[in-house]
Amino acid sequence: MTFSAGSFEDATTVVRGSDSSTSLWTVPDGWQQGRGAWGGLPIGAMIKAVMLTEQDASRTLRNVSVTLSAPALPGPHTITVEPVRIGSGVSTWSARISDVEGNFVGGGSFVTGVPRAGAGDRDESSWSAITSPGAPDWSTVPVVETPPPFPRFTQHMDFRVASGIPLQGGTPETTGWISYRAPTPWTDASVMAVSDAWYTVTIVAMTELLPISTVSFTASLLVDPASLTPDVPLLHHGLISAAHEGFASEQRRLWSADGRLVVDSLQTLVVG
């Protein structure tokens, strides 16, 4: 597949640095959410840096837990990846992003692992107590235009809103189909990143927009991205668990069109 200029793949390209523990990443212009890059970019770039360091191809990405502490401004950054523990079947990695002055931008823990012995002999699909929320077929839901003052990164996304309209004072829940506008393969990085692309549910409950930022992002990848149909969007479902003193806990899930839970994510938000 050829990646177009300004694609997610281009925007999260990392190259090996001077040693095996560092990767170089240039934050592009045009992907901002506020002053810095949309959170999906540093998440995706760190995932790529971790997988560049992980030498065992059988160990695929399982979980990400990230803190985004400062805006990733356009320009060069360094991603440092270090092993926390390399077990017999699970590896835990630490990754951090620094700007050109060495300031911490974001970082977190990344877990990779091999398929567990015996997993193929049991039906794990019965273990889940949740099902896809359902939505109209994605091809019947029109793409929402996102001109300014929408964040700049939204120009790279196709949002197909099924429920939960911002600033209507409604129930804090939303569903809709999400994909990248430029042709982008579903990979561990692109899937995990896009789970952060949908607008926060807090603005569905609001009638007046307040400043909102994500301070922590935790997500589990629950399918092989290669099993997802290319060019078919994923169904986003978001809801607020609770909010207290301007901090909110938001549950985000991505579902495949055939009803599989792809990403289970929890974010902590600061509002106001």
C-alpha cells in the first residue's frame, strides 16, 4: 500500500537512533489538537518504537498505558525504549518521548506477548459479558465535515456519528464509525491511536464547551489487526463512568463491523 502525504503512517514514522534503545520521531504540522499533536500520534509513535525494539515477532502488542504530560509540538523528538522485564512469554517495555531540549512529553508502559498455550483449544468468546452497541451500517451514515474551529487533526479522519451530538446536554454516551481519511492499514499502532480520535463524551453532556485534555490512556488490543477488513471503519462506543472535581473517567471501546471487541480503553480526562 502506498501511503499518501499526511497519512497516519507518515505522521508516526520512527527511525532508529544512535543506539538500539532510541528512535527519532518528527512531529508533523497539521495534526494538532490544541497546541500539540493529537494524542493518537505520540501513542502510535511510541508503539512503533517499542515494536522496532521488540525482536521476537511472535510477541505482539497486548496493552498500552500512557501518560501525556505536555504538548508534542511540531518538530524533532526522541523516543527512548527500555525493557522492564522480558519473561518467557510476556515482555514489558517502558517508553518515553522527549523534545529537543530533553523535556519529558509523554511515556508509559507497553506489554507484548505470545499467544498463551492452550488458548486455541477453548472458546474465549463466551468470556465477555458485553456486546457491540450496534449502529446503522457505516456506509449509510454520512461523514461529518470538520472545518475550523474543529481541531486540525480531524481533517485526517472520517467521523460518521450515529448518536451523541456534542453540546446538546444529552446523555453522556456516543456511538459512530471512525476511520482515517487517507488509506491506512489496520495495525496495532493505527488501531490503538484511532481509539483516541473520537470526541470525548463529556462534550455530549455539555451545553457550553470547556477546555478538556486527556492525562492518561490505557487500552488493551483484543484482536489481530490483520484480521480486520481494510477500508472498513471501526465502531466507536464511548461513555462516562463518573466525574469528580473536574476529573472524568471515560470508557471507550472500538468494535469491528462483524461485532468483535477490538480495543477496550479507559481514559482519565481533565475538564475546565
